[in-house]
Amino acid sequence: MSRKPMVRPGGRSARVQEAVHAAVRELLAEVGRERLTVPMVASRAGVTPSTVYRRWGDLQELLSDVAVEHLRPETEPDDHGALPADMTAWAEQFIDEMSSPAGRAYIRDALLGDPDGSNAGQCSTYAAEQIDVIIARAAERGETVPELETVIDAVVAPIMYRILFRPTELDAPYARRLVASVLGGRQSAASQRRQRLIG
Amino acid sequence: MSRKPMVRPGGRSARVQEAVHAAVRELLAEVGRERLTVPMVASRAGVTPSTVYRRWGDLQELLSDVAVEHLRPETEPDDHGALPADMTAWAEQFIDEMSSPAGRAYIRDALLGDPDGSNAGQCSTYAAEQIDVIIARAAERGETVPELETVIDAVVAPIMYRILFRPTELDAPYARRLVASVLGGRQSAASQRRQRLIG
């Protein structure tokens, strides 16, 4: 958000952000979203309410920032040694996390207090970065790889669309069907090869 | 929303809803979203503010209902005589409407004031109904048709995802690529046949 100043790691601005985010996380757990207020957050974080308003505008924008923090992946995607396995494992975990009650609340918060779309864009960037890692590893192994944007359209978009607009089918078989649709013949080929190696 | 009473067409409840929705539409145009309040809407609609609060909860839920009304398609999809042409024309128009500034504002409003997801679900149902008409016509003509949910995943989801999270590529060529991805060989086959008929 344009309102936010540049944050230098370790600077005062970064310390304020960390204290305020921590206060929100604690208070969400203690009093819940419905009863949360900016003065309550400010008091817990040891800053004035006007510091919070100046930096975040309102409670919804603050909750949006905290939600995006929560949606940031903590680790790189697991390496299973082949593109179909990597992509399937990632999609299954993505569905799991995003369609959980906590995941849905964070996605909603991220969108709601985000007038300029920068936090929603950040969520998409997190997913794109993970897929990029998977594609780069596969390319390194000499596998044929799809375009990043094709995977976004075929795997990420349907999952997020169904979470927000059409809450059905959000399970592991659905994740596998989406991945199969984008990897096409390559996936069947790979599983056949595995089958031959096993059999 | 569970708060809303059943609305009988022509009944008092339906007249209140129509008056309140009309007041919102007028006031959005006159004073804008930022300055809109429930008392202002109630006064214009000739009802008490408590009537509005009782029925809609708050301004965001009211704006969500009005947005869903706006997102309801007014006509059936055009009939161009073949599945690829029908689906492409529909997808191009869907991108056009949804990614316009008004479309984006309605999608946002529909999602924001929608704690139980029923309005978001209604938006998805509108798109599904239009695609159903296109698929049914094609089946009637003897064309091979995709599943409705496959079209939702391959065409509707990427468009809505990019509008909300990843605002790129929202143009007619993108709509055509999405449709081609779901109709696959059938589309090329159809255009080849047309080419032969023309040539």
C-alpha cells in the first residue's frame, strides 16, 4: 500500500511492524476477529493508535497485511525427483492449506483490506515462486516443462476460484486431476515408466 | 444470507428490496461508494434505517446483494451455430464485463459483504447457467461437448483468478486461448472443416 513507508530490516519501522503484527496474531487467538479493534492492537504492541492508522489506514488493511504474512510459504516445495510427483504433492498441499478454515479466513482478509490489489498480488507471487522452483528443477533434470502461467491457469486458479466462489471438490483427487490436465500425456507417460520399473 | 426473509414477488418484502436496491444504485452514482451510508439509503428508499439493518445487517452486505444483481446476465449467450464460436464469444464478453472497472467493483463488493459465501456462489451459478446453455445447444447439434465443471476450471476460474490476484493478459486473445485449451483438438478440427468449406 502506498501509505506504508519503506521498511529497513532492524530499523524502527520494522520493529513497529513486527510488534503490531504479533499483537494482531495474539489478539486474534485471544479475543477473536469480531472483537478486535485498532486501540486494542496498539496497546498490546506498545504504540499509539495513530501510529497504526497512519501506517495501515484501518483494521481491515492491517488484517490484510497479517494474512499475507501467514500465506507466505515457509519452505521450498519438496523434491520427489520428477515433475508430476513434485507438482502433485505441491497442489495437494496447496488445496489443504488454502481450503482449511484458517486458509480461507486469510485469503478473505488478504482480499478485503487491499484496495490497490498489492496484497492479493503478493499471494499470487508466493504460489508462482513455488511453481517456478518445481519447473526449474524439472528443466534441470531434462524433463519437458509447461509454462509458469499455464500452471497458474490450470492448477492455482481453479483451486482459488472454488475456495471463493464454488466450494466443491476441494480434495486430493481434484488436485491430481488439475495437475494431470496441465501435464497431459507426460504424466501418464511418467507413471507408465514408473510402473514398468516397478513391475 | 440467512437473515433475509423469503421474498414473494409483488409482496411488501419484494417492494422494500426493489426500493432499497434502487436507492443504492442511484446514490452510488450520485455520491459514490465512500460517502454512502445506511441512513442515506433508507431515506431515499422511504424506509427506516432499522428496516435496512434488520434485513441486510450492514452496508457491506447490502452492497454485496446489489452487486450480485448487477452481475446477473440479462440475456442467453448468442448462438453462433457451433460450440467453439459460442464459447469463444461468451468468454470474450465475460472477460470484457468482469475486468471493467464496474465489473471489478461488483465482484469485490459481492465477495466482501458475503460472510456465508451465498452471493459468491450465486455469481458462479450465473456463469455456470450460461455455459450450460452453450453446452446443451452444442449437444443438440451433435457436437462432442466438455463437462460443465471442466469449462468452469479452464475458462471461468483463470479469468476470475487474474481479476482478483494477478491482473495480466485480460484480453480477447487470452479468452480464445483458454477456450482452445478446453475444447482442444475439437476446435482446430472445426476451424479446419470451416476452412475446407470456404476454400
